[in-house]
Amino acid sequence: MAGWIALGVLVLIILWFVASYNGLVRARNNVRNAWAQIDVQLKRRHDLIPNLVEVVKDYMGYEQEVLTNVTKARNVAVAAQGPAAAAAAEAGLTRALAGLYAVMENYPDLKANQNVSQLQEELTSTENKIAFARQYYNDSVMVYNTKTEVIPTNIIANMGGFQKAEFFKTPEEEKAVPKVDLR
């Protein structure tokens, strides 16, 4: 009888171990999938920017520095690896695009151009998708990291080599509240 009880306990421990390990694998894969979704939206953003630059460059002959800044920032963003580097690079790209949009305000013909309007709308839509993808990614990271840290699954996480995932953080300069001066 005691042998059956010991066997039952051993089977329960093995089942718990397998279920815990599989839960960690699912959570890690969910984080990877969430990052892939961000990557898809960032690629879309990166693909739209050269089109926007190409359309506006004829109108903005004297503003080549602004266009160069956008192109350089895009190239840095494309090359970024990992959440921290991507967040910093994307913040730089956002600043460069804001500079481009500010300069575009000085060109009424450009603002009225249908291609420019459509590209700006697509970029805005993509920015919204990126924001949702970042939120989902960070939620997935939180669930995964919690599983790797809480008892008893942290034991399995350590044994299985599960490393904490990195959150997609907003760079400090992006957190500052913009000052509005209506004078």
C-alpha cells in the first residue's frame, strides 16, 4: 500500500513539473510572439518613412537636413536589436518625424498633397498599432517574469534556464510632459 502512495506522489510531482515547465515555455513563446508583433508594426513604420521622405523631398528643397535626420533615425531604428535598443531608436525616429511634420506645416501645397496625407494617416495608424503591440508585449513579459520568479515555478525556471524578459520601456526623455505655451 505504501508503495502505491509513494508512486502516486511521484507521479503527481512529475505531472506538476511537466505542467510547470510547459507553462513557462508557453509564457516565453507568448513573449516572443508579442515581440514579433511589435517587429511587424515597426517594419511597416520603417517601410512607410522612405515613401514619405520621397514624396516631400521635392517640396522641401531647402529642408534637406530634416529629411537627412529622418533617414538616419530610420536606419538606426531598423538596426536596433532588443527592446531597450528598439525603444531608444524608435524614440529618436519619433522625434525626427515630429521635426519633419513641424517643417511640413510651412508648405501648404505639401499639406494638401493627397499622397502625403495618406502616408501620414498610415503612419498614424501604424503608431497606434505599435502602441497596442507594446502594451501586449509588456503584459506578456509581466506574466512570464512572474512565472519565473514565484515559488515553486522559479525552481523549474532556474533548472530550465528560463531568463527574465526585458520590458519595452519608454526612454526617460519621452516621459517628460510637453510644455504648451499659447502666448
